[in-house]
Amino acid sequence: MYENIADHAVADRISNATPKPLWIMTSHRGEELTGSMVISALSLYHSNPVKVVVCVTKRDYTHDIVLESRVFALHVIREDQMDLATHFAYQSGRDVDKFAGLDYKIGHTGCPVLSDCVGYMEFEITGAVDTPTHTVVVAEVRNAEAFQPLEGMTYRSGANESWFRDNAPPRPPR
């Protein structure tokens, strides 16, 4: 095994050199619709069916729900949805029903699907790798729907991690 000699600050800047889309991940455990968070650690790859690799942090309630149900939905949000992003990012499904008061439906996989977003994709997990802080899951798309025209959308369209860091209010103390 190689010794880690990387300058963390340099590696962090390189890894953040391109915009990373901001996604809301939802899942379910039976009738419980609480597994949700904002994520940017994912990579979609174009195949048939479309696949995704997602790093799901172990400290979040969503982690256990996603691994138990083996399904999740990813929602693309718009830049005018900071309130929605912080709603999912700044509180835990252990303590709050994150779907109370939100417009959503139950999707093909049983996941809650937000109605007010650019669009969503539902996935089924096909593999997972355990790491000390995250579980890296590989999943295949099972359903997808757009709620606005996608013509002209690019990888810089919509909300991304830099936008969130630059515009989100401070995280409340836990």
C-alpha cells in the first residue's frame, strides 16, 4: 500500500474544480418516507440502463434506509430552491418528517418523489462497497421523469455544490 503524501488542500481544490450537481436523495423503508439528504458525491454514467455511483455517508439516517430498501430517487433541484436544499440538508429524518407539507408522490420503486424540481430518477442498488465513512453504491435507473423542458440543460445548469456553499445560510447547531 502506498503512503499518503498528497497535500489535502491541493487535492480538495482539484476535486472541486468542476461544478458538481446538487441532488436530493430520497428513499423509504416500507411506509416510512424519511430517508433524505442533499448530496453531491455521485457520478452518473451513460449506459443502457443509466447507472450511478453514489457515496452515502454513514452518519446520515438515509444511509441505513437506502441500504435496507436497496432503492432511492435522485432529484435535480433549481437554483431558486435553496429553502428545499437546506430543508433536506440541515435536519435529520430521525427527528423530523421531511415530507410534511411538501408535494410528492410515491414512485415506481416506492420512493417519495418530489413534484417541484427539474426532474428525478429512481434507482435500484446492484452493488455496494463499504469504506470507513461512506458506503459506495452502484445502482441502475428504474424510472425517470422531467418536470421542465431539458433542452439547453448542461452540467452547469441548476443547483450545484458551489452554489450551495456560497448561498446557504449557516447550518444550525446540532
